[in-house]
Amino acid sequence: MKLLQDKIMQEGIALSDQVLKVDAFLNHQVDPVLMAEIGKEFAARFRAERITKVLTIESSGIAPAVMTALELKVPVIYARKRKSLTLREDLYTEKVYSFTKQEESEVSVSKKFLFAGERILIIDDFLANGEAAFGLARIIEQAGATVSGIGIVIEKAFQPGGDKLAAAGYRVESLARIASLGEGSIVFADERQHQSV
């Protein structure tokens, strides 16, 4: 997606060969015009899957997930990382390790929002090792629903997550794939998407 790649080149910062900072438009300050275009792109790619709900994880996946759900005209659910007074029981839960934060979280989705037979699209901001996507997929499968696809805003293609998800049989569509990062350097991978086995 050229619009997203241009934004990454203009405002993204390669902090190291592993970390890309995009807080100017995706995960601290949000560019709503870009998010609307991202939602349209994901909806176009997954419309034929007859999606019934979009699932993401708080918090940086919420903006692209909401815009995708708006285009698909379906609800969006986000897995919560912290328990609250109103989210205590009847939960699907999974442990998810965050590469960026270097910590494990337990994520939860209320059983009243996810049902057997539903066709769920996972949307997330980044894909590195695939831990968040696998955790969300396990929650969907606990509910007896189907993972109809995984949409990623930015994939670090030099890390194994995309290939691991594809090898597990999931369809992964990434809007921008980063081949490598270095000091002040961001190199995009080809447009090839992962093919599930």
C-alpha cells in the first residue's frame, strides 16, 4: 500500500535493526485519514470472506480495526490486556508475549461477544514473531469460530511471524512489509503475501 509506505518513509523512525517507531501516525498519535484508507484496503482484501466480526488487541490495533469494521459493516472487538471491574468472568483468555514491550500479557475477550460459527478477521498494527496473532487465533478457536484472515498494517518480514502464521494455515495480508531496518534506514520487502499451506 503505497500511501502507507510513503507515510512510513516520511514519519517512521528506525530506532534499531529490530524496532520501527511509528508513533506519529499509528500507535500514539493516529492519522485518521490514513486509518480510513487502511480500513478500505483491508475490507477490499477480505470482503469475500463474509466476515462477521473484526478482532484486535488493545491498544494500537484499535484504530485500523475500527476502520476496517466500519467498511465491512460489522462489530469490532478488542482483546483487553488488563482486567477491569466489568470484565472478570466468562472470558476467553490467552497469554501473549510482546516483542516490543518484552513482556507477557494475558489477553481476554468476553464470551458474550464471540460465538461459534462466526467468521473473524484479526487486525493488528505490527507483525514480528506472530505471538499476538496466534493468541487471538487461539481465542477465536476456543469460541468455535473461524479465523477468516489476518490483516497486518506493518510486518517486519525479517522476523518469522508471517511465515509461521502461513505455515499454520492462516491467510496473512500485510499492507507494508519491512525487509530490513538500520540506523535511519527502512527497506521494504516485495509485495508478496504469505500463502497458507
